[in-house]
Amino acid sequence: ANPQDASIDAATQIMIKRAQDLGIDTCFDRNVTLKPCSIGNQGTCCKNCSMGPCRLPLPKDYDEANDTRKGICGATANTIAARNFIRMVAGGAAAHSDHGRSVAEVFLSAARKETDAYQIKDVRKLLEIAPFLGVATTVEKDGAVLDRDIDEIAVEVGEKAMEEWGKAEGELEYLKRAPKPRYELWKKQGVLPRNIDREIVEIMHRTHMGVDQDYKNLMKQGVRASIADGWGGSMLATDLQDILFGTPYPLASEANLGVLKEDHVNIVIHGHEPVLSEMIVTTAQKPEMVAYAKSKGAKGIQLSGICCTANEILQRHGVPLCGTFLQQELAIITGAVDAMVVDIQCIFQNVANVAKCFHTKLITTHPIAKMEQDNAIHIEFDEHHAVEDAEKIVRMAIDNFANRGAEVMIPRQKSPIIAGFGVESVEYHLGGTFRGSYYTLNDNIINGRIRGVAGVVGCNNARVKHNEGHITVVKELIKNDVLVLTTGCNAIACAMEGLLTPESAKVFCGPGLAEVCETVGIPPVLHLGSCVDNSRILLAATEVVKAGGLGNDISDLPVAGSAPEWMSEKAISIGQYVVASGIYTVFGAVFPTAGAPVFQRYLFEEMEKMYGGMWDFEADPVKHAWKMINHIDAKRKALGI
Ligand code: BF8
Ligand code: SF4
């Protein structure tokens, strides 16, 4: 790969070149040598039974009225594409929700005081979410209303939360967090999730050979499972993490490979679940650990993060971001990483091969995510001996400092950032004293200083130039007075590019947005956390609806969603719950239904009539942004503002 074609980021280009000089292949090189299958790419390859794979590419002379394509069993391109699409939803919803379940389990053992490694940190948030799970926060005694014991509330919240994954009857309690009209709409459409696990299992059943053969009915289940992710598993993950580890508030830090320090022990934490990373952060800050590092000749311990774990420990502790999804191999190629600690999701198996070329210890920590390579060390992390596990990992990294080779090369690039926004801090900065908490934000949207709000999120994808889509889309939006909320790898990309600072408003924003950012002192791009924290975007939208003046439901708001460089199944699940929540959502890179135009039209057009939100696809990032801006303008017009 030519480094200049592979990424817009200088540090990334430098490290790709270094990898090539050292004869180590990275995803950027494999992107050149490994071509994607053009039929799978279109979503029309079915391998759900062994009579296939049945491959139905879009013919050159495609004629919709005479589309006779079918598999051995007769499945049409629409059926196959819809089945594949909702299996992606199932994969994504499972990943987010199983992460949420792990957090809920730790939460419950903390509430029951079975572990002293974790405690309830944010009581205010506990009391805020309790009613949504049907847990009372007060008791009546002798005619007086008294506050209920916090420990008791916490245990009940934990138990009720766990039930969301597998209750026998009823529906998800947590859907009560959505605006009422949205909830009623889901009810009318018959897509209220019963419990999180069941909706995912039902996708696997319905897409098994010979079951559901109507793309509309398949999508109904896709929508239902995605809602169980966004308003269920992901939202519970965010809220319970906030209660256990603290609700984020804005703080300063730095981003990009340049945060690694040559004279420090570098521990890079990579993955998704803060249950592990929180403990490593606490441990690495202990004076005895720092002293131990010094005894081994280092000046201290430098933690940094990759992927969503990076966002989690950034937003709560200010730990710097080392890089995005596509920079995971490059971090090791600096030669300065003494340990890379991984848990679940978005971890390249090739990091083990790269680690072999250096002194880096690669430590896997999760029972469901191991590697076959023999240099991967498995230290299973468990909430019951979390402190010991974390100490073992940190000591291993410190002991490894002395084994560094001569060939350390850390690119100097890093950018200052302000991160750690959330529903609460947006309220603090853009709230008002009358008419609801988001009044000032709504007021600025109504008076046009802020044209609209966009959620720009999601992955990097080695098939497109690293960060180019992310940065072009976001810059075009803020230039046109659209406030951007970001999570996931888009947040890291924006951080590296210097867009997460209040000062960037003057340079990159249109006059209206610049004025608001300057007055309030916020960046034009607000970092809201990891991918499960897209639930913060849903809740912020709900607050905007509640504050009034912009319609009655999320679908009335001048807002849009985007994932310019998506690659994961999680992104499809997110996209689908955002659409089902009433938000127009544009994806870049490729769209996995291109081989089934009728089904694709269902997603891009018909869905709007059902949910007020719909999918779209645009690979060109400037056009991509303008599709969003045009949608925002249409919503403004409909509101008469
Ligand atoms: O959950 S944005 S590449 S890191 S999947 Fe993965 Fe995509 Fe990054 Fe986080 Ni989200
Ligand atoms: Fe082919 Fe049908 Fe089997 Fe899919 S389920 S592989 S379309 S025969």
C-alpha cells in the first residue's frame, strides 16, 4: 500500500511506511492483496444451507420487472439480502448487549457487595434510571414518604436490569426512556422488543433455511432486535457503566500515536468493556506501581487506548487516545508498547503476529476472546479477583520495559482534545432555566444559529482511505452550522484531527455555530463516548424533544445520522435503531444490499413512512454531508423555522 493513499493522517502514514521497511504487513497492505467478493459485497450471497452458497449478483442488464434470480430453494435476491442484513443486526445487537450483560452482572455483584473492586459511584444516576426499570426510590412508612435505602435500590435495579435480557413475559421496561409518541409508534408497528436475547435468537431462527421469506417481515424483526440493542442492551451498558465508574464530564486530553512515551512503560488498552480497563487505570495510578516502574528504569506508566475502550477511559479519566481501529497494528510497530491488553470486539488477530516482531506482550483477558497464536498470553479477568488480575497485568508490562529493542520510533503527532460530553453536560452547557433542560440548545436551533444536529459515528474501514470520510463529512457539517455529536472511531478520528477543541470552532465552523461554541465554550464536535454510548445520542434527542418547540417526536427534529467508514455488524445494528428512532441515517464505504434494489428501496424509502427515519448510502463524503444537510433543512421547513 502507498501510505499516502491509505490514510490522511501523517502519523499513520509514517508508521505504515515503517512497517513496510521492517517487512511487517498491516491491514493497509492486505487491503491491496486481498480483494473483496463482489457478490457478497452486494448482500446477495446466501450460505445459510449447504446447497449453496447461492450467489445472485445484480445482472448488468438488470430489469426489475423481470428479475428471475433465485437460489436452489427459490429464495429471491430480496430475501437473501434481507436475511443477511438482519443477521448483521443480530451480530451487532448481540455484541453490544452481551457487553451490557457483563456490566449488569458486575453491577449486581457490586450492589450485593460480593466484590469490593467495584462500587456504586453515581447515586444520582442510579436514582434517575430506577423508575425506568420499575424500581421505587421511596417508601411509605406511617403515612410519610421516605427515601429508600440506596443499597436496596441498587440490588433491585441490578436484578431488574438482568431480567431485560431474558424475562419470560412482557416487553423491555427500558423502552420507557423513549419519547411517548415513539413508543406508541413502535407498538403500532408491532416491534416492541420482548427481551434482548429473544429478539436476537429469533433473527437466527427466521433466517434459517426455509423460514421467513418476506423481506418486509424479516426487516420487522431486524427493527425489533435493533431497538432491543439501542434502547436496551447498549443503553443499559452506558447507564450502568456511568453508575459504576462515574458519569463523564468534560475533560482535557490528547490523541494519536504521539501520546506514547519513549521513557515510560506504555500500556495500550484495546477493546470495549470498561470493567477491565477501569481496573487497569486504577492500578496503574497506584504509587507502588509507579514506584515499581521507576525501579525498572522508566519515568512512569503511560496508559493509552485503542477503539472504544479508549473512549471509555478517556471520558472518565482523561487517558489519552492512542488511535482508531485501523491503527492497532501501528501502535505496536512503534516498538514502544510494553503491553497491549485486549478484551472483546474489533481486535485484529494480526496484532499477535505484529507483537511477535517486537518485545510487546499481547494479553487477552476475556473468556470469549482468545487467540490461537502462541505468544498471546491469556490472563482471565474476573470481577472477583479484579484487583489481583490488574496488578498482574501492569507488573508484566513494567517487567517488559527492559526488553525494548533499540528500534523505538514514536511519531510525534498528537492533538489536544476536550472530551467526555454526555446528556448531563450538554444540559449544563446548553441548558436553560425555563421550559426544560435543553432550552438553550432548542432556542439556538430555532433561531438558526445551529442549523441542526448530526450524530457522526462508527468505524474505520480498510477499504477506504483512513479517516478521510470521517473528517470530510464532519468538517462539511460544522462549516454549515450543524453541531456534531460523535462516538466510536469517528470520535477518535476527529480527536486526532484537532476538531475536539473549542478553538477549532473559529477555524472550521459557520458563523452561527462558531458564535454558539464561543459563547458557551464548547467544541463544535462533542465527544459522547464509545459505540454503546450512541444511546447518549438517543437520550439527548429525547431531551431536545422534551424541551419543546421542535415537534413531538425524534422524527420531527432537524437531525441526521452518519457512519462514513463503517465496517462492523455493530454499525448496522446502530444504524437500524437510529432509523427506527426516526432519524435519517447515511452510510459511506459500501452498502450491503446493492444486489437487491427492491429491498434496498424498502430501507431507503418505505421505512420513512413507517418510522419517520430511513437509511441512505453515499460514498462521496461531501455529497454525504449534503444529503444530511438537505434533510435537516427539510425538517426545519416542516417545523416552520
Ligand atoms: O464499537 S467504531 S471499529 S471500535 S465497531 Fe469497532 Fe467500529 Fe471502532 Fe468500537 Ni464501534
Ligand atoms: Fe441457497 Fe436457499 Fe440454501 Fe440459501 S437457503 S444457500 S438460497 S438453497
